[in-house]
Amino acid sequence: MSTHEVFNQPPPLEGYDLFGTDAPLVEAVRREGADWGVEDLSAYGRTLGAPETLALGALANRDTPRLHGFDRFGHRVDWVEFHPAYHELMALQVGQGIHASPWADPRPGGHVHRAAGLYLSGQVEAGSSCPISMTYAAAPVLAAGPEELRHWLPKIFSRTYDPAHRPVGEKAGALIGMGMTEKQGGSDVRANTTAAQPLAAPGPGRPYRVAGHKWFMSAPMCDAFLILAQAPGGLSCFFLPRWTPDGQLNGLRFQRLKDKLGNRSNASSEVEFDDATGWLVGEEGRGVATIIEMVGYTRLDNVVGSAGVQRQALVQALHHARHRTAFQRRLVDQPLMTAVLADLALEVEAATALAFRLARAFDGEDPREVLLRRLVTPAAKFWVCKRGPVVAAEALEVLGGNGYIEDSGLPRLYRELPVYSIWEGSGNIMCLDTLRALHREPEVLDALVAEIDLAQGFDPRLDAFAARTLDAARGVKGEAGLRRLCRDLVVTVQAGLLVRHAPGFVAEGFLASRLTDSGGAFGLLPDGLDLHAIVDRASPNA
């Protein structure tokens, strides 16, 4: 029986190019050195925006992974089962090369191009990005290792996704996971108790027997893992494949999968090492230094990934507001709503500009760029990722009650965004790492000054804010005010990027609203800004 006519509801946002409809992203990719990849990214954006691809994200998130410890005969298998939709999404990302393309096919702008793929993929389903990111971070560590590790690289570089649970020699491609966190230690990895003893002569590339546990082992379906364990020479990094060279299942005994707030399509596990065999990566006692190189790349991915999911939350809010009417006017044309949407758009554009400036800093080994990324990456991870959940919450509210319903997709984005603040170091850890860089490598400030000076003279408000921020950075002694300093460092770089590269109405909106402490809820923008221009620039269907 027909009960009513459905009207005043927006059509589904599907069948669109996620890349080509995102002007700030397209500009950032061109500006930061990956102009050669624009057509490729547009094709990828159209694939992701297709109705059938968007449906995969919802399916993968709804039907979560299952751990199978044993087969029906009682043999240990430690196998994780996923919905087929998850495997399809993984195949798309591996096929795009997001897991390893800067290493497999190095070229200028390679990290920027790859970051754009990650930014787009997370808008469909971010859970599938976890093993992609860890593989990307692990590849250069393995490439710098001995032959016992380098022989994995062709499988890692492969663009064929192979989810089969069998030895890597029988597979078309491989992915790498990580395990650092233990029950007693959390972020304090030096408190790890997992132990490793050499099977014969010790040293890089040599096998060790590993016994212990990990409270978080990310992506347990991967083909191998990089972990930290206490060797005779101190905390060290080890490479643990799922299968030993003789084709036997290695001693990684997965206890359970974590029941997480978000990131539910991806498996995270607890694991015990039952005399597992691992190969030493780097020197004994240098585990933290080895892992830190990887963590730099995964922290970049936290910034990029968070910006991408924030973009999708904004897009859903803009799409709804353009099609929904209330009190005889479209929501997007009502002043209070216009201010909220414009404020969200400013936040997301600034996050995007910063994410891709950082990605360029990972392209090549220019000393100044290395210093800049050493300082700005942890600060950016702190601030951009901290802003993500509030962006999603405000975007959800634009849809009202509809946004609070699972079918809208906004609750999934809202649950997803906190993981970026927590994974690879929570907010306080990022602030402490920023402080550590300032104290141990004071030359990072010279790199920051060089970046900020590029915007010198564009606006006196920014000049004054930057001068105060740099003075605070030079004088910082301890933890008091450290979160504020990290925020101000990030906002200064964001503002500099926007005044140099964004339209004037965007730069003015950001300067007028972000260089003071008058923030809080979104929509508190000062008078005199061109709000409709800001909203139109951000809209996927302007």
C-alpha cells in the first residue's frame, strides 16, 4: 500500500569523480609535483565514485572480519575471513599502487600522487587503507636490509592483490603489517617484554626465535609483520613472515580480533608468539630507530587519510544542503547553515593543503625537506587528526536526524576519524615528538622558518601570528603550552599555504577565523566573508 510520496530528500551522491570534483585536491596535486598523474587520479576517482564501488565500502564495514584459529580437523590455521567486498576494495588500492608505487616506480611527485590515491580511497572505506599504509612504510626498510629481506620486494611491489592464506612464494603479491604495542607498554615501546634469541650467529638478516605477545597486531591477514622485541643487544626490529621458508605456518597465534569503535572492516588483533621465527632488521638495539623511519610514513598517512575522510563528511553535508529545503529555501542558502558549511570547507581545505605539502616533503631527500617533515609531521598529525571527529560531528548535524541514522553513512565517518589521532601515537605523543625535534634537532626551526617566509608580507595578521609562534618554538622548554604550540605551528603553515595558493576568499576566511582563540563550534565566522564562494568551491556538484 502506498503511504506517502517521498519528496524533499536528496538523491544519492554517486556516479561522480571524487578527484575531479575536489578543486583544492586537484590544485594541491598539481602544485606539489604530481601534475603528471592527474588523468590517472581522475580515472581512479570515477571508479571510486561509481555506485557499485560505494556499495562495497558499506558492505565491508557492515560484515566485519572473523578469526578462524583452527580448521575442521583441529589444525592451527590462524586465518582471517573477510567479506568479498573488502577484498575488492583492497584489489582497487593495490592495483592503483597505493601500497608501494613510490618505491616500485620512483619519480618526482611519486609520494604526492600516491597520497592522493589514499585520500580518495578512504572516502569509500578507510579500513582497507591500514595494510596499504603499513606496506608502504615497510618497503624502504626492507629495501635497505640484507638479501634475506630484499627478496620480498618483488611481491610487495606487485600490483596484483592476492588474499590467499599460503606461503609468499606461491602468491602473486604480498602485504606487510606491524606489531609494536604490548599490554604493559602502550606508546612506551621500550617497556616491551617480547624476547628474541638468535638461532645461531646473531646479526642483521639472521633468524631469531621470538616469544611474547602484542596487544595490537594490525592487519593480521598480512603476509609478514615488522615487530619490536628485546634481543640480547637491546630492543630490536624483526621481520616475521606468516609462513617459514620450509612452508610451515609460523608461530604467530592470534588470540582474538579487537572489537573497535570504527575502522571495523579492517582486522586488528591480539597475538602470542609461540617460538616464532623472525629475521633481524638492522642492528640489535636499534629497533626504535628502525621503526621510527616507518612511523614517519604512516604518520603522514594519518594526516592524509584524516583529511580525506573529513572531505567525504563535508561532501555529504554539502550535497544534502544543496538538495534539502526548509522554510521555503534550500538549506545551503540559509545564513546560519551557509556559515557552518563554509567553516567546514575552510577546515578541510587547510587540512588538504597541509597534507599534500607534507607529502612533497617525503619526495626525495633534500635536507631542508627532511627537516621540515621531521618537525611538521607529528604536529600535523596532532592537529589535523584532532579536528577530524569534530568536523564529522558538525557535518552529521547538517543532515539532522537523517545524519544520525546509519544509512546516511555519516556515523561510519564519525566513528572512523578518531583512529587517526590514536594510531601511530596519540595526541600527547605527537606533541612530545614535536618537542623532541625542537630540542634534539634545532635546525628543524630553520626549515620551518624557510617555509613560513614564503608567505611573508602577504598579510600583516599572518606575519604577526607567525612571529609569535616562532618565538614560542624557540623558547619552549617543557610540556606547558605544548599542545597550543603544536596547533599554532600547524595553523601557521596552513595559513601560509592558503594565502599563497588558494583563492582570496578562502585565504581571508581562514585568516579571519583561525588566527585567534575565538573558535569553538563551527559557524562562528566573522562578518564580511564571501561564504557562498567558499561553499561553491568545496561542493562536488556546484
